[in-house]
Amino acid sequence: MTRLPFATALAALAAVFVIAFADGASAASCRDSFNTCVSRCKTNYASDKNCVSDHCTPKYATCKSTGCWQQGGDFGNVLTCNLDKR
């Protein structure tokens, strides 16, 4: 009986790992993540004129000091670390 919850938890953990790994592979630096954020602002939130300054710029500043980028809720809240801090 304990195998089903364990298998479910393991599958969920594997899915999170795959998503995080795929995201990390597409953005190797803080600058890449910033550019993705800017693109998403322009595409998905065109009416929000402060999207870049309110969301992307602060995340970029954090990334430059930590090497980690936290996606927003609309993009799964995925945390990607070990990014090039440039």
C-alpha cells in the first residue's frame, strides 16, 4: 500500500526535475533568462507597460548576485540555478 504514494511522489519529483533541467538548458546565463522574461512581457503582457521594470529587472539583479532565476507563477515557478551571472 505504501508503494503507490511513493511511486506517485517519485513521478512528480521526476517531472519537476525534467522541467527544471529543460529550462536550465535553454537559459545558461542570467542575461538569457532576462531576455526570455522581456520576450514574455512583450508577448503575453503587452498591455502591462511596466512588466519589464517590475518583474524582469529585479529578477535579473537577484540572478546576478545569486546565479538563480525564479520563474513567475504563470511559468511554473521553476527555480533555475548555477547560471552564469553575467
